[in-house]
Amino acid sequence: MGPTREGETGTILSIPYPRPEAMEVRLGAEGKEGRQIMVSLVNPVFEDSRGVVFAYVDNRLVPHQAWTTVTGITIRGALSPASVIMPPGLPE
């Protein structure tokens, strides 16, 4: 579990490959597009580099829009209307 209230910061363990790392998650305010979150993580490609990803999530914390900036270029993604949100856990 991560943070549950606006302004809280929590740590979530990521997939431990090639080494164990943690992601820092901060919950922002609720807006017209959903709740904004910020995820900070270590970039395994570049030593001593941290990446930051922003997203808008719904009340189940499912991201519907996300964006990050890499070398001055902003990359955006959005969940399409035809997308199916899978239940928690791994598919069988």
C-alpha cells in the first residue's frame, strides 16, 4: 500500500530486477481529471539519475493519463476509452 491522503508520500517496492529498488509516490489534489500523483524512481539506464512520472488516477488509483520528460521531451500516454482495466494480481 502506498499513500492514501492528499500530500502523503509513501514508498512502494518495484520489481527487483536487476536489483531491488523503491518508488516514491506522492498523492496530489483531486481535480477535474482525477487525482494527480507523482512517482519518483531511479533510472536503471543512467547511474545516479532519478526519473519522475506524473499521472492522473481514478478513485481506485488506476492511471488514466501519465507523462514524463526525458532529455527535454515530454512523453504522454492515455488510457483509451476501449481499454479494459484488469483486476489486481497477475493474469493466469
